[in-house]
Amino acid sequence: MTKQISRRRQSVKPAAHSGEPTHGPLTAEELQLAVRNHSMPLEALREATTPPGLHYVLTHFDIPFIDADSWHLRIGGAVQRAVEINLRALRRDPTISIPVTLECAGNGRSLLHPRPLSQPWRLEGVGTAEWTGVPLAYLLAQAGVDEDAVEVVFTGADAGIQGGVRQTYARSLPIKEAMRPDVVLAYEMNGRELPPQHGYPLRLVVPGWYGMASVKWLESIQVLTHPFEGFQQSVAYRYQKDADDAGTPVSRIKVRSLMIPPGIPDFFTRSRVLSAGPVMLTGRAWSGEGSVVRVEVGIDGKWVTAHLGHPAGPFAWCEWTLPWVADRGEHELACRATDATGSTQPLEQVWNYQGMGNNVVQRVKVSVE
């Protein structure tokens, strides 16, 4: 059972790291995290669906290697009938397939100053896949959720220590979110069984929410009549002003757009070089709050509206394009998206203690020959 932590008894300081934010170079611990996890190369934005090997990965502890033949999922708590089901039986239940853009809540963390110490994402902690599995609402209906239920807790098989607390990774959803028809218990990614790093044999996928909600290597689902206070819920993944701020919880993905850097890169600096003449600038945009309604591309500070394509689904990214005639010299390109709620990406960094939800505008410097 996951150890639960009350915010009244546990400092929020060690939520995502073990020290104060820094202005210094990357630490050995950050580099170690960067090697274990990986981001999506921006050139993979060409594909509407990200191959599993290019999709971003964040693993908090160790990847569990699970024998699917002996694995089973337990559903209990505030339900009328406890359920225990194996993978073979799950595959006989009704299925849905849904394209979903998942993004790490810490994406953009390493761009902040001072830099919060944790996984040092730049901009590429994202990916879009088609997830196939059983609707969570179907299984909860089979169990019969009690009327006084308020949250549903999902616990994975990955265990470790964070903030000095021994734990298995666990997160909760409000009952209203858990009963959405598009929340899926996925056993396939892009039409094939889940790879180990993506949660084999079963994971949760919560469309529209940052990736921390989509618990991998799922082992149990518990329906609660009170709010869940586990570490990953009440201490980690919160927007905080400082270490002493209780903060507010991270939930839905903020609006963002990314551009495929044009031209070719320098091996070490990744600076871009391209030839003068017509160039088609292209990228993807998404939001967990609503559809993207506009993408603007900045060329040396002048903003032009790009053409928007159609997303594969309500929670999948959409393509944007803009033709540009590149003149010789040095240029700065940028892109910013606006969603249906009116939210637009900020031009400047918005700092917070854990480095969460940094959706600042991407800027790409290019040299045109």
C-alpha cells in the first residue's frame, strides 16, 4: 500500500529535488536523470503519431519487468464489488483507441532561472501516440462506485524513495475525471503491446492531463471517499512560489506549440544553418484545456498567423505550417499558440519552485547562408 503523506506534516521542499534551485551548470544528478529518461527529437514533430522509441519517457524509479501471465489488476475501496482481473480477461472487455498528446509537467524546467533541480527537460518532453485499451469508466461501472466516492487512486509497480519517503508511485483523479469516457486503461501503444518503458502490461492514460497522471505499470485502483494525500499528489507536482508554499496541484496541460528547427544543425551546439530562399516552417500545437484555435510564428519579432491542420482527436496535437522566404543573415524564429479558452503561450518565463508547466514560447536562432 502506498505510504500517504499529509501536507501538514511534510515539508513541500523535497518534492522534485534535493536542493535549492541553482544558477550553476547541470549537476551530476541531473545528468544521471537525463541519461535514464529521454525526450522526443523535435524532428519527430513531422509525424502525427510518435513512434514509441521517440516518444518522451520519464521513469521516477526503476522500470519494473512484469510477467504478464501472473499479473492482475485489483479494483477495490468504495465499491460495491471488488474486482480482480488479468490481462487476458481485460482484452475481452470493450476497447477504445484514442490519439493522445502526453507532455511531462516538468517540460521546459531547465530553461528557468534559477533552475529547479530535477529532470532537466528543455522543450522536448512530449509525444503523441494512439492508446488502445479498456475505458476506465467501464471497469468502475462493473465494480459499482459508491455514491460518496470522491477520488480514484492508481498505484503502479515502480517503487523507490523521493523526498526521503519510501513509496510506490501513485496518483489520484477526482471521480468526475475518472468517469470520463475517454480515460483508458491501455495495453497497446500504436497498435502494439506496450514497451516496458511505457508501462507494460497496463497503464492509465488521462487525455488532457500532464503525464504524471497517466500511471504506468498499473497494479491497483482504489476508490476513496476522501482526498488522496500520497507524496506524488500532495507534495510533488504542485505549482509553488517557494519551498514553504503549499502550492496548487498540477493538472491539465497548458497550451504549447513547437517548431521543427529548419535547416541542418551543428553537431555540438545544435545551432541551425540553412540556405536562402523559400522554407516551409512547420510544427505542432496542443492544449489540455481545449482545441488550439491559432498559432502565430514570429520572424525577427514580427508575428504572422500560421495555417492550422486538423488534429487526429480532441486531445492530439495539430500541425501548423507557414511559408517563409529566408534572407541571408541571422534570424530568430518563434511560435506561440492560443487555445479555445483564450490562453496564449507567454513570451517570458513564469518561474515556480518545482519547474512545472513552463510553456514559454520556443525561440530558434538560424543562420541563413
